[in-house]
Amino acid sequence: MEVLVEKLKFSKILEKLWTHLMVDFITKLLLAARKYVILVVCNRLSKMAHFIATIEKILVERLTRLFRNNVWKLHKLLESILLDRGPQFAADLTRELNKMLR
């Protein structure tokens, strides 16, 4: 019987507010002002959040604009982002945000 032993990997300790974010969508809500989805941007350290009304089928460019106008302008540069739509969508969001901020 072979036993695998590995060193524990500790999670990174978050120190700054609004640099590590979680982004999620709340969908299938009642229609209000032609919007029925809420984009939730949550700070992983403090659990404070921004709630942004939008539509369900949103492209990366539009999501990036919403993110820039509602989150980035208040909190500036981020270090990491977790998005419920997968790592490729998060990479696209980051790439588009970098293009907009040049």
C-alpha cells in the first residue's frame, strides 16, 4: 500500500479590497426597464458587492463596458477575477478591459 504525501498549499492571503473579485449572473428575473439579469461583482475579501442590471445574452465587449463604468472607475486595477462563465470568458474580459484602458 503506497501513501502519497504532499505539502499543503495555503491559499493566498488577500490584503487589498477590490483587487480579487468574483463575478456571477443572476438570471431569469422579472423584466424591469428591459433588463432581466443582474451582474453581481463581489469583493472576495470583504464580500461587498455591486449589482448591475443587464441582459442575458451579453457579449464580452458590453460586459467589459459595464464592468469599467460600474466597478473599475470606483476601485481601479484588479489582480484576479473568478467568473461563472469559465476561464476563457474571464481572460477575454481582462483582455478587453486592458484594451479599453490604454
